[in-house]
Amino acid sequence: MDASMIDPKIIVKAAAAIGAGLAIGLGAIGSGIGIGNATGKFLEGISRQPETEGKMRTWFMLGAVLCETVTLYAFVIAIMLVLK
């Protein structure tokens, strides 16, 4: 089979599948690292000053939600690439 006989549509679909996998993979890794660091610091802060747990919990939840938003954006981009 000659290289000039390969359909360009197949190459585009393959590249989109690879891009979708990279998008969701890197997005999930980044969120996992971010939430892991935030959780560690949150628990460290509570262990040092237990009376500030209420205030810290609000900010921790906000940070966790923002980290998860990155994963959701990566998921949406991956779906858009697969459905292209």
C-alpha cells in the first residue's frame, strides 16, 4: 500500500482521538495534583489551628471545585474532538 493512498480523513480522525486522550488525561492529572496538594495543606492547617476549620473549609471547597472545573473543560474538549 502506497503512502499516497491513505485517506486524509482517517489521519484527522486518528489525530483527534489522540488529542482527546491527551486532553482528558492531562486535565485529570492536573486536577488530581491540585486537589491532592490542596487537601494536604487544608489538613495541615486544621491540625495547626482547629478553630479555623469553618473558614478554611469554605476556601478549600472553592479551590476543589475550581480544580474539578479544569477536568470538566478537558472532558468537553475531548468529546468535541471525538465527535469531529
